[in-house]
Amino acid sequence: MFGTWRGRSFPTGHIIDGVLEATGWYGKRFEGINDVHPLVFGSAGQLYNVNPRLLPMNQAERLSTVIKKPMVATISKLLLHCVTTSKPKARLRMVDYRGKCTATMLYDDLPIVDHFRQLDENTVLGVMDLRGSAPFFFTLERTVL
């Protein structure tokens, strides 16, 4: 899992499908088992880490249709630069998920767990497990920066 990964929503009809992409989400960066940047934004060559604790994650579903509007998405991209961090905000562990030992990312400050299953050498399927919300699926593809 180590390295930088490009993320994309896996379309399932979940209310937040496409929200992260609309706000400039790039993916995730895994520097070590205790050093994970769960929310990386920007584009290749100009990536920055966002502190998830400072985002309204518990309101994401409610705000999703508004955030997808072009003007709001543009404003959101600008505001994200105000909540950057250089410190890792998650860690990796192996956790039993649906009967299989799975690479799992635990957010430091939020009740969110992302589970990963390998699809091929450079692609994983992720599922975000947030209490009170339906599972949100996404893919990560390994990038070389």
C-alpha cells in the first residue's frame, strides 16, 4: 500500500459519489503504517494533504448535491487550502472485515475506517465505513510521481 494512490468514486448510487472528485480529491498517500495521509487533493506535481478533522465529514451526505454544483465546488477547492496539514492523519492495520483479513486505514480523529481489497498489482477497491452511513466504495490506483 505504500506510495501515492489516485482515487475515484466507484459508482454505486451512493449520495456522495462524485463529491470528492468535484472538490479536487486526488487520492491517498501511504508513507508508512503509522503515517497515512487519507485526503490528498490537487493534481500531480501540486498535491497537498487536507486534515479530515477540519472538514464537515458528518454532513457530507447532506451537502453532497450542493457541493457538486460548479461554483460551490470551485469555492470548496479554494477553502481546502485553509485546512492543509503536513502531519499524517491516519494509520494502517490489518483488520478482519467480512471474514477476511484486510488492509485497513483508521482515521485518527474521526469514526471512519477504510478497508482495502487488492484487485490487481496497482489497483485496490476501497470501502469507507462511516457510522450511520451506507458504505461508500472507491478505487485507488498506484501512481508514480
